[in-house]
Amino acid sequence: MNKNEYVNQLIERLKKEYPEAECTLKTKNPLQLLISTQLSAQCTDERVNMVTPALYAKYKTAEDFAKAPVEEIEGYIKSLGLYKNKAKNLKSCCETLVRDFGGEVPGNMEALLTLAGVGRKTANLVLGEAFGLPAVVVDTHATRLSRRMGLTKNVDPAKIEQDLKKIIPEHEQMNFCHRLVHHGRKYCTARNPDCIHCPLNDICKKILNEKEMRKK
């Protein structure tokens, strides 16, 4: 099986296993997605989803966040890790949105990276989810699984992103990344991955390489 065939097999099997895979952050518009993604740093999506309903009921626009005292924002997200730094970044981010982008979330990477608290992972999620653009989100799951599956040898997220962009068709990129998250939680966990029951166990490079090592 050549590399293209291998990648296509991975895409199709993950698609069959997780047909409804989607972003697990609950948001209603690009601004909420931008903010929730920032809040999810070193925190579970489930925890973020618990605090954001009250947050978004209070602050509905970028201008609302920009005008709010940072201490007030802290009160809404205090149960999240790094809440003080996150509150500061949210206010600064929204101040930039109001000042430079008319209060709207921009739909290009260069502009998104000018916002406080926004790196390539957050920017790619916004571009893919909110704007339907080709985007590869490299989180801890994508990093771990793409290396195990032999899709990259890199550890730097920016390099992994470029490696995946070269081999994953544009129209599949966003959903592929969502499915890696689901697969990383269900089977390919950081510790003690359930390779025996994994639906990829007959083609996964990690498993095949381990079998070869045992033969030697």
C-alpha cells in the first residue's frame, strides 16, 4: 500500500467510525468559537461548555468584552485553568477586533494571528469551522496520532500542520482533525492505547512496526 492509499484508508475508516464527528465546543457564531477555543487551552471542552452559557449571555459582542473590566470577565471563567491570563487575553483580543476589524472575526490567518491569545491552532479551528476554509488543527491528539500513524516525524505543531496539509485533501482536513480527537479519546489514548480493538489496527504504522520489531 503506497502512502496515498494508506491516507485514503485512514480517512475512510475514521469517517466510518465517527460519521458525525464535529467540534465539541458549543458555540453559535465565529466570536464565540474564537473565545471558547482560547478558553479550552489546558482545559477540557466539557469544562469550557459549562461556563460559556453564562459568559455569552452577559457578553454578546466583541465590544461587550472590550468594555468589560477584566476582573468581571475573570468571575465568569474562574473555574477554568489560567483564568486570569485568559481573561486578559479575551479583553485585549476583543479590543483589537473592535479597533481593527469592526468588531467582526476576520477570516484569514494573518489577521487572526494579530489577536491576543490566538495561535495557529485556534486560528485554524476558526477558519475551518466558522468560515469553511481548508484548515488543519494540530492539538495534542493530532500530534500524537499523526506521529503514531506515520503521517509525520515532526514534533513541532506548525511543521505537523504543513505535513498533514500535503497529504490530506482540503475538503477532508477539518473533519479529519475532528475525527483524530474522537479517536484519540476512544482508542489511541496517550497512555495504554487500545490497539487490540482499534479499527485501524491492521494498517496503523505504529502497530505494524511493533509487530516487525517483535519478529526480530
